[in-house]
Amino acid sequence: MQQSAEVSPDTYRQRIAKLQAAMKELGFGAVVLEPGPAMVYLTGVHWGKSERTFVVVLPAAGEPVWVLPGFEEGRARELIRVGDDIRVWQEDESPYQRIVDGLRDRGVSSGRVAIDDNARFFVFNGVRKLAPKLDYAGAAQVFKLAGVSGH
């Protein structure tokens, strides 16, 4: 669970900017990523999937929103190189509410949201139940237009 040392934070910001341009062109308000190749390519964060939700919301405009378990905050802060909006959730709280709040705080309360095709159903379903008016689609089209490798 280390991050790529050879890629600068500026490079990740450029990649995210390219993704944001693709989102705008395709009419998406945000992309929601779970750990995997797209998260690594866009942010440099290597994180293993577990039963505890760890997500980054990349809005079409604005800074990333990170949602992660409270007990992982210290380690996550060491790895996160782009964005400082980190929202932790505790065991008795909903990570999906944190994700939906992050979307709303970035102006995404209606319209289309892309979900990483590698995201697990329970993560998508948790978000969908709290924000049923959003229109969800896979992120492959956005990734392709933005040149995201490894998705």
C-alpha cells in the first residue's frame, strides 16, 4: 500500500483536470472511485479494498473529496497527495452519507454521476439509496475520453 514516488502531485492534478474536462463534455457531475487502477492513475493512492468503504469523489469542478474510515485517517493522510477534503466515518456512521454529502458540497445534487466500473455493488447501492435522484452510469466512457490508463 505504497504510492508512486515517481509521479508528482502536479501530474495527478493535470490528470484530474483532464478527467474533469471529459466529465463536463459528457455531462457528468462527478466520478466516484473505489481503490483500484483508476484511483492509482488519477491520485497515486494505492489502497486495498476491504469491507470498510474508502472512496474518492472527483467532481467535474472543484477539489476531490476523500471518504474513509476514521481509524485509517493517519495512514490515508500520508498517502493522499491531491486534495485535502478528507471526511472520515466512524463505525456507527454511514460512509455513503459522507459520499453523498461530498457530492452535494461540490454542487452535484442532480444529474449524472459516473461510478468506477471496479466499484463494488454495496458501495454503489449505499450511495444510490441516499441519492436516488442522481442518474448513475459506469465511468468507462469518461475514463476513455480522459485517457485514464489501467481502468
